[in-house]
Amino acid sequence: MSGAPSRPARARLERRLAVAEHAAELLDRKQRIMADELERLELQADQSRAEWERLADAASIWLRRAAALDGRERIRAAAPLEAASVRVTWTSAMGAARPQDIRCRLPKVRVGVGSSALAFAAEAHRAALVAGVRHAVFEHARARLESELRATQVRRRAVERRWVPRLEAGVAEMSARLDEQEREENLRLRWAADRAAPREGGVR
């Protein structure tokens, strides 16, 4: 640790060490919160994937039935004229972002263009689309949180393994140099006091 040793300099190092230790505590807490949240998101992603696959299978079955009864032309005629839209509201705690609200606005169903099988196919595809959107959002949130968790782990290790030990070593070195400086000063004071004292048997 360079620089002249002094008590103010040591106090500054001690304050920096306290800040580093507090940062390590916060990062550890953040890491634990994000790890718990990641478990919840992984469960939601798995559940949403299962729901999406179930509804997509049902939609595929109804589409085959509609194709057999109505043909491709009527299926194309039944397609919505507008696209669906999605709005996701996010919330965050300690850097752990998660979807708070997922809304999928679906276009109006065009009625009277085919058999009941075609109507069921349309509803089944709408349900599968909503489930697919939910799964995509949960997967995105999981990947996003996984990335942030890795970055937090890297930052925490950097603080704990490099920043804190370096500052601890600096405080210890500064303290040792101050102790040595104080011993030297005490020794000089004793020498000066000894020289100033009248010698035994000297002139009075």
C-alpha cells in the first residue's frame, strides 16, 4: 500500500473496507433472492410449456378435422383480419425481474364461414396462442434472470475475493506502519528525555 501512513489515511481505508463488506452482503442477499425467484420461474416455464403443448395438440387435431370437412379455402377465409398483440407488465425486486401481468389481445372471430369443426379449431388455436405467449414470456424471464444471476455471482466473487482482501491487507499494512512509526517516535522521545536529564554526580 503506497502513501505515507497516517491515521486519516487508515480511516479512509477502513471506510472503503466497510463499504466493500456491505456491498458483498447486499450482493449475497441479491443472489439468494434471485436464485429463489429463478426456481419459481423455472417451475412456471415448465408448467406453461406443458399447457401450451397440450393446447397446441388439441388445436392440431381440430385443424385436421376442419381441413377434412371444410377444406383449405374455408380455413383461409376464417383467418382473422387483424394480428394478435401482447402486453407484458414487469415488476422487479433486488434486480429479479418477473412478469406481473401478461395480456394477449386476440382479433375477433369470423363466424359463419364453415362447419362447427372449423369454429372449434379457431377457438383451440386462440387458446393455444395465449398459452404459447405465456410460455414465451416465462422462458424470456427465466433466461433474463439466469443471466443476471450469473453476473451477480461474478460481481460478488470479485468483491469478496479481490476488493475486500486487498483493502484488508491495506488496513493491516497501514496499521503496522503506524505502530512502527509510533514506536520510533516513543523511542526518540525517551532518548531526548534521557539526554535532557542531569547526569548522576554532575554539577548542581
